[in-house]
Amino acid sequence: MDKLLLGMEALDFLKNEGFPVLRSIIAKSPGQALTNAEMIGYPVVLKISSKKVIHKTEIGGVKTQIINDVGLMNAFDELIEKFVSSFDREYLEGVIVQESGKGLEFIVGVYEDKQFGPVIMLGHGGIHVEALNDVSFRLLPIRKRDARLMIEDLLISKVLFSSRQDEIDALLIEEFLIKVSNLVEKNPKIKEMDLNPVFVSKEIKICDARIRLSI
């Protein structure tokens, strides 16, 4: 039997394991959303939180670049309306208020290959990950050289190691991949993990996550 962690539950799991995540606070009402945005600071992103919604962007469950209270209130109402038009309101956990990510977007994934065992994947991430198909794979566990080769496999590595080198710290990606490898090695209950997007600039932070655990 498996347990699927989504949204805040997945981010909290990763945060407890020492991973850097974008600051995120769930709101049950518009008033709570305003308070959360004030604590985080504009601009913020709003996301529907529900176990019924795995891919939020596909149902219009994400609002980005919200810069003030008026925009936040409008976005909050729109997200709720979209959700209840497709699902019963009882499945709505709330709306996540999250700081806006900065930098290049990557995806880091882990899955169980039936023949070879656990595999880690790094790719140019965001909502266009499937269309770009700029990905690299390695068997777990990996070491520092494996992590560097995964980065060099990507077409986007030309950006990382050239004109924008002063803006993007590739070493952070290496360290992050090793950290994911170590987590899976010490926690065999993790059967699948999808971190997308992961924002990388002079710092690295996880924006969204989906984790499947065996229980």
C-alpha cells in the first residue's frame, strides 16, 4: 500500500529532511491569505491545495505574480471558483500562499525501475518539461562526479557554464542531487518523488513536490 504526499504535506516532509523549500503557508480564508502574504512579502503565488488535484496547472489551480492585496483577493476567489466547479468543496484543504521562485527551473525526480532499481532524473523543469525533453538519468546512489555529469548532459548546461554563470550556481545543483540520493538511500520507503520546479540561482529552493511512500 502506498501513501501519496502532495502540496504542503510533501513540502513539510522535505523541509523536515533539511531541504530548502520556498516559504509556503496554507490559508483557509481570504483573510488568512492576506495575513500570509504580508508575512511572506509580495510578490506571491497562490495554489489550490487538495489531494484531488495532482497537477494544479492543468485545472488552472495556480496564480502567479500576485503583487498586492487586491490581486491576491481576486486570485483567491478565482481559484476557489475553479475548484468547486470540478470537485466537491469538502475536498478543498485550502489555498497555499507561497513566495515567488527566482532563477532557472529544474525538475528532479526519483522512481523505481523494475529491472535496475531506484533511478534519479534531472531535467530542465517547469510546465514545459515534457515538451523540452531535456533530461538526464542515473542509477542511485550517485556521487559527486555522477551529479556533475548529469548536469553536463543537459542542453541547458550551456547556459549554466557560459554567459549566465554569474547568475546560476551549478554547484548547488550537484549538492542538491547528492542530497536527494542520500535521502532515498536512507529511506527506502520513498518509491517515487517529483520535485518540479526547483528554482536555481545563487540559491536553490523547491517550489512543488509529489512523493509516493510505501507504508
